Amino acid sequence: MKRLTTFSQLAIGLTILLGAIAGANSQNSSSGPKSLPAIKSQAEFDSLGVVYDANTPYALPHVLFVIDRQNKNRIYYVNTKLYKFHKDFVNGTYLSLERGQVFFENNYLKANRRFILGTIAYQTPVRKWTFEFWEGDLIPADQVKLASDIINRTFFTPVAFKPNSNRQDEATAGLGLSRVLQSEISRNQEYEPLNVAKGLGRIHIIRKLDEHVEIGFNEILVLDEVPVQLPPVAGIITSKPSTPLSHINLLAKGWGIPNAYIKNAQELLKQYNGWWVEFDARRDTYSIRRADNNELDEYQKRLKQRLDIMKPRFDLSITKLAGLNEQRASSVIAYGAKSANLGELTHARLPGFSVPPGFTIPFYYYDQFLRENKLDDAIYAMLNDQKFVHDPAYRRAYLTRMREEFQKGTVNTQLRAEVLRRAHAEFPGKGLFARSSTNSEDLPNFNGAGLYTTMPNLRSDEQLIEGIKAVWASVWNFEAYEARERAGIDHTKIYMAVLIQEGINSESSGVMITADPFNRRPDPIDRGSIYISAKRGLGMRVVEGQRIAEQVVFRPIANSVQVLTRSEEDSLLTFDDKGGIREIPISGEREVLSDDVVRRLAAAAEKIKQVFHGKDQDIEWAYMKGQIYIVQARPYIAGN
């Protein structure tokens, strides 16, 4: 089952959007300019635009626009045949390389945003041009007015505003703007196909969406209105009209599921509530019929194939606390992917960088800790609690209590003694990191990055032991549970190893990628480019995306370093003498990396890629006193 995501996690949906196909009926072309500063004619609009449901009464020609408030409110009318989503254009033209939740929050939720992101469309039923924003966009009223002024100065014909949420409607009612409401567009319509498709699923009529409503991936939802966000489902039916450009409708196109407005749907379809049906949304009408046994059997076969992909591997027979120099990539079944990959790099002995030494507590001891503290029974009870399964708010609180029980648990006496003996012998007086390394990080199409906990600069015996328990407990982080649930991974087959590693109190640190994560159609000169994010001090904020980092790209063909953004940090993270980390203010020049260090990092990244058979890598690094350290290397999965 999938939960209804909370508002703070909507960036996950945007990540899905970036990988979605923008409709089977959209035009496709790779030619033409990336954008225009003005649209002076219908022909210019057509050269950039995409049309949903062409040659039907619901045809919707549209073009994305981006207004850069930091560049004198410059407007870009985006070639929507090249860039299906705003972030594609912003990243692909290097206006900004923010991505994921950082881009989402900074440009859809915050008032003081850099970019105004919207769409110009021709509303065929009312024969009017409109501009609109995603229904979850918290854009302030003054920015709606600003967008209206800019668009109407640079577009060849008047353009009205179309609010897509009650908030947008109320906020702009007194601005004096020409407006077109969805109710006007959909007047007298009893049916509108928002995505033409056929799907099999269980009808779920939802009167009111809130955080206690659980939504299954196999459900066809019947909703009173379009929600701001949904997890993947089997179909969507709404009883109130909705714009085809809404976030949910774009997701439906990407998922390839039927999606339609049906007037009075909740009353018309209540006879099917809880039943498995085939829902066929066609251009002219729809049909719903109960599924037969053969269809259900075939569905179960496909579902089983899907879930069989996710088989976490583990070996609980290995009890040795192995040093990184004793591990190879194949050690993943006992020590987890993070540790095993660092072991492989340690073994390779490549020039130009070092891997901080460390040793790893294998999966066996996580299992031992569960059994000796009876946490295995507690986990079984939790996973079989039906309120836990079906109530997301209850589930979050339950998982918090479960992690607290881990912290109360007692570490096996022999394990504790051996961990402390090795720490004292190998790292006397040094701050240590306790890093997560699970058996869920090497699964197909699943990336465990950022789901689990790292405990930095552990200096005392008690800090180290408590840090190990915190890493074990992070198996039950809410985000980790939800990600595994969506991917169909058996929670009880997840095991956590803990890498105890010498901490580097770095001068600068960050991440680099051996692939082009931004521009989907790179020029030949971009081939082999290495993208690097960097900040002063410890790199935890770079990974977490809380501050804008320095962003550079190294292009090996031209042997050039291009600075995309400078760091906006006003503080850095460093080791605290008593353990953990502290934040201190910084000032002065915001250049983080010299060209020489960039080239050294890029050379290290290319060598690491070759160690892992030429597969692109997402690499975490640190720099201290002229030395490059590699602290993580994992396969790069596009879209993360």
C-alpha cells in the first residue's frame, strides 16, 4: 500500500514528473531554439508548443514559460518540444543546477523565489489564451500580477489568468486581472478524458483526502476534487472538472493510467466501491465493468514479476569485523554496498585519492541486536498492526517509537568490547563516523541514497556505541520505510551493516557525478563531463541540499572548468571537540575549489568509474590539506 504523501515531500512527485512522458499526444521535435524572449505570432507559438488531444474538442496547445526574477524579470518562452518540464529547461540551460527537493521548495513553495514557473495555453472550449501555475504552487499574488504584466507585454495577444486552486483563486480575486475559471471552461461538460487509457484496479471512493487515508498502487481512485499530490495508482476519476495541465494529470500521463472527469462520479460509481474493475477512458465516453477471474489472475502474475525484482541479498553467517582493505565488491552480501564499494576502491590502490580507513560490523550483528533485545518480535507486531499499515500519521509515530526502542537496547558485550578495542588500537584520539551500509542499496531501479543515518565525529566510547545503535535504528526511518514499500521490498529482509571509519574534518567537500544529470541533449564538447558540487567544511549540507553549493563542470575535451554557481554559504560545518559537529560563520571570497583541485577531482572520478566497469558513479568526496578522500561511490541513477 502507498500513503498519501505530505506536503513537505512533494518533491518526490516532481522527481517522478521529470521522468514521465509528457503525453502520448504531444508533438516531438529536437529542432528549433531553446526559448524565445517574446512570442510575436501564432506561428512562433506553434514552433515552441505541444498539443494535448490534438484534433478533438479538448485540444490544448501550450508552452511553458520561466521568469527569472534575479535577471531583471527576463521571460523565457520555453521550447516545450525540447523541455517537457520547467526544471529540464532551467538545468539544461544552466540557469540553475538546483534539483530535487531544493528546486521544488525554492521555486514552488517559497515566496522569495528566483523563478516564476508557469504555462501559456489556448483554451479551445472558450477560445481564450490563459496562463496558469501548478495547483500546488504557493505563488504570491504580486508575482501573479508581475507574470501577467510581463506576459501581456511580450505575447502577441491578450492572456488571462487561470487559477488552478482555491488559494490561487482567492489570492488573485482583487487584482483586477482578466481571469478564466476552470468552471467556465468545463461548463455543461459531463465527461472529459484527461488521459485516454485502459486500466485494471480496485475502485476506491474517497470522500475527503487527509493524512489518514491510505492509497494503494492497485486502486482506481474516485475523488471529489483533484489532490495536490498522489503516489502512483491504477487510475483516477474526479467528480469536479480539472485542467489537463495539472500536476496530477501530467503524472497520470507519465504513468499511462486512465484519468477522467465524470460529473457526479462518486454517486454514479458507488456500486463499484471495493470491486476490481476495468476502467476504459476513451475520447468520446468511458466504460467500467467488473473484472473477471482470468483478468485478475493475469494481473497477479504481473504483480508477482514486479515484486520478484526486489530480492535483497544477505549472508548472516559472516561475523568478522572486516577492515575496508579486506573487502571487495562481492562483500556486499555481508557488509552492504557502501562498505563493499569502498573496499573495492581501497583494493584498487589508485593514485590521486585515498579512502579513509575503517572496519565494518556485518549484518549478523544487526540481526543479533534484534534478537537479544526482542526487537524482532516488536517489528513483527508493528508490521502486522493494521492501523500501522493503513494510517500514515500513526505509522510515522510508531516508527519514531521503534527507533527509540533501538536506542534503549543493549549491544552484545563481546561485540561492544571488540568494536572499542579496534577503535582504540586503530584510531586513537580520532573522531569516527558510523556510516550506514545496507543490502538494499544494490537493487535494480532502487536507490537507497539519503534514506539512512550517518553519525559524524564520534569521540567517546559511549558516543560510538550510541552511534552504532542510531545507524541500526535508521532501517526504520519513515522515509526509508516508505521508499521500500513503494518499491515492493520485504522490510524484514533488510539488514544494516555499520562502517566505522576515520572522520575527515574537511576543508571542503561535496559530491560529483560522472554523467550529465542536467542537459539531456549535450553537445559533443560535453562528452565525459564531470559535475561537481562543493562547499567549505563538512559536506553534509551539500548532500542534504540545505544550502546552495558551488557548482562547476569539468569538460575533458576542452580541458576547461566552467563555474555554474558560486557558494552562497555563510557558515560551515566542522568537528566539535566534544564530538558531533558544530556550525561556524564564514566570510570572504566564495570560491571553494581552484581549477587544479577540480581537475584532480575529475581525474579521480574517471578512475573510480573504471573500477566499476565503466558505470557512471555518484561520488562523495572530501578535501583536506591537499589530499582528496573518497567516502562513498554508488551507481548513478538518473533522476535522483
